[in-house]
Amino acid sequence: MIVKDRKVPVRILQLEALLRRLSVHHKKRGEIESDLAKRWAGYRGELSVDFHLNHLDDNYLIFLDVNLYYKNIHFQIDSLILTEAFALILEIKNIAGTLFFDSSFHQLIRKIHEKEEGFSDPILQAQRHQYLLSNWLHQNNYSNLPIRHLVVISNPSTIITAEKGDKHVHKVVCHASHLMNKLQQIKIDIPTPLLSSEHFQLLSEIILREQKAPSTNILDSYKISTTDIEMGVICPECSMKPMKRTHGRWVCPECNHQSKCAHEKTIEDYFLLIDNEINNQSFRKFTKISSRHTASRLLKKMYNPLSRPDLFNKKT
Ligand SMILES: [Zn+2]
């Protein structure tokens, strides 16, 4: 049973907002576009693994995209499966080509189109999450629950390889299609429930209560100044900016498109890029309108996508 669903990550929304508002000649565009493509690939990979988890019954509580904090250390788990007997962490990777898991040097090497590329070792990452989760459980008085981890490769055509006889990689890395078999094996290895159904439910509630993704300032991450951000309401038809406010509507000077609510997307961009709070003055500056009264009226109807990601995702 899926207890916590997955939504489009705020980081993806931030990167898209950034591309909408940087000059086409900005020197960071290439890097941002490449990062965005990787983030989308990662997210799509996670969704395709979620598909396999949909079939699990109510004895499995599934948390997708989990944010937890141990002593102020934030850790994000792609998927967490909880049973009364154990917890299972999934680290999901959507990487095409031939992968070599190098256990000696803890690196992941990908070969594709005759080229070699190194990635940080996802097994190490999963082990780190297991360590942090174990401490987090201890902190919440669930010390003894066994934890396992798996690295799941979401792309079915990816070839997984390792050093001959490397049993650990065989044990903890699998394709998504093999995930259910791995889960069954863990169930056989750890058959005895440790938690009462009451404690099981309570643990689920504690995890849900703690869900809060840390907010990161995307401009700081890319060392981009706010002065590089192009302001103004963007035309939903032709993407030109700024639209002009005339007689209670937004009008595009380029294609003449008219809209009553085009400013909403602009304010979403403001929240994603600049700050998670907005006042009348910043609103007028960002939407390029002069009337304080109009700004106040429009602002009252708005919400903040960072503080209400549930609403935000439903809307898009
Ligand atoms: Zn237009």
C-alpha cells in the first residue's frame, strides 16, 4: 500500500523556472539544461520502479521520496518499504549503457557509445542511508528493526556487471523487474515480525509527520545573480515577456493573447527562484505592474508552491 506518493521534485520545477527566466545567451544555460535532463531521467526511473511496488498488499507500507532528519542531517530515500519485520531502502538509478560496480574503489563506471564515465557508488549511498535510518529509528525508539537496502536499476536495457565472484553486488543490485523476487528473499530471510500492528502504524505516522523537503536556493547553487533573472508575466501562448496589464487582463504585445491569470505562473516562478515569501512591492516589481491596489487583489488569490507542494502539483 502506498502511504506516501511521489510528486515532481521541486528541484525540477526550479530548474524549469530558471530556464524560463534566463537570457537565451546566459552562460549557465547549457549546464542547467543538462542537469534538468538528468533530473527528469531520474524521476522517470523512479516512477517506473513505483509501478512494480503498486502490486504489494497492505502488509507493506510504501513511502516514495522520503525526507528524514537525524540530528539535523537531512537524508532523502528514493523509496522506503516498511513491514512489521523489516525496513527496505531502495536507491533507484536510471543510467543507460553497461554498468560496472567496482567494489574495490567504490565507484560505478558506465560504458556507453565507446565512452567511459564515472559515477558515485550508489551502494555506498544506500549504505549511508541505512546507517542514518538506523540511527533515526533508534532515536524514535524503534532500535531493533532490521534494515536492508537495494540499488534498483530502472532502465531494463542497462547491463549490470561486477568483478567475478563479487557476491555483495549480486546481493544488493538488481533490475526493477527483479525487485519482487529480491523482496520475497528478504521476507524469507527475516520472517519474524518485530513490531506489533499498533507500533507499525505509529511508525508510519511518525515518518509521515517528518516529511519536509529542505528548501534550497537554486540561484545560489548555480551562482546566478537575481539581476540575471528576467522579470515580467510570460505569455502562455508564445512565451514572450512581459505581458501588459490592461483593463483587468494580461495582454501579450507580441501575439495579442489575453489572459486573466497569467500572473499566477509568474508568482510561482518567484517562489521557486527568489524567495518563499512575497510582499506587495516585490510582486509589482516582478510582474511589472504599477498599481498597489491591483497587486494586493491579485496576491490575495495566490498560494506558495513551496509551502503547499500538494496544491502546486495538483494544479500542474
Ligand atoms: Zn504571446
